[in-house]
Amino acid sequence: MIAARMQAVARGTAPCPVRVMICDDSAVIRGAIANMLTGQQGIEVVAKVVNGRAALDALKLHTIDVVVLDIEMPVMDGLTALPLLLAAAPGLSVIMASTLTTRGAEVTMKALRLGAADYLPKPSANAVLGDQRFAQDIRAGALGTDENEEPHQLVLAESD
């Protein structure tokens, strides 16, 4: 089970890191999130893709535990890709990271109903480069921990 493995990684007892795919149409955001995660103990960024279709293709090439998924993208958006990703890789955890995902927002609730494990409001492309809180949240989300590094389940909000 992925949650147990992510907790083991957070405790430093897992044999391999949590493998993360970043799916965002912005090269700046993909790079910034990858930089936030790269070098973190227990996390390995194994794929960076530009849309939901490319994310589905990457699942065929890589073993992935966590996807950081944007909502608005060309070719295939995040809400369309979300159930397809979960069906293609049972046990996959998907963290929605979008400027549209805020607590209580309709799109956030829809993503959680579709199976997203968590959501993070994403700052703008310019702000994300220096946003330490977003960096901390994205690392904690990938590992399934809070900022105090205590393991927890990724589901943080209930659907209506």
C-alpha cells in the first residue's frame, strides 16, 4: 500500500524513495516544483510532463507513487486525467496543485470526489520560485507528512 510506504519513507525506513511525476503545462512551474523536491530525502522526481495525456504515457514508462497534477492544461486537463491516472495505476496518490484549487472551491471538491488525495493552492509562476510555504507543502504532500514531519494519510478534506 502506497500510504504505508510513504510513511516508511518519511520515517527513513523505506528501501526506496517515493517516485514523483510533475504534470503542469508551465515549464517554469515544472522546473520549480522539481527543484523543490530534488535532493529531499525519500523523494525522487522520475517524470515531468506537460499534460494529462503525457502523464498517462509516462505511467507506462515509470513506476510512479505520487503525481503533482495541474488542472488547466492543453490536450488533456487535470480533471479529465485524474480518474484515468487512478485507473491506470491503482494505489497512485494524486496531489492537485493549481491556482484554481483552494479550500472549498468547486473544482477542488470535484477533484477530491474524483479521487485526488490532496490539493495545494499553487502560487503564480513568478511567486512559486520564492514561495517557501508552497515548497514545504509540496514536499510534505509527496511524503504524506505535515510540516512537523509526522506521517498522516494524504486525504485532508471530505467530499460533500
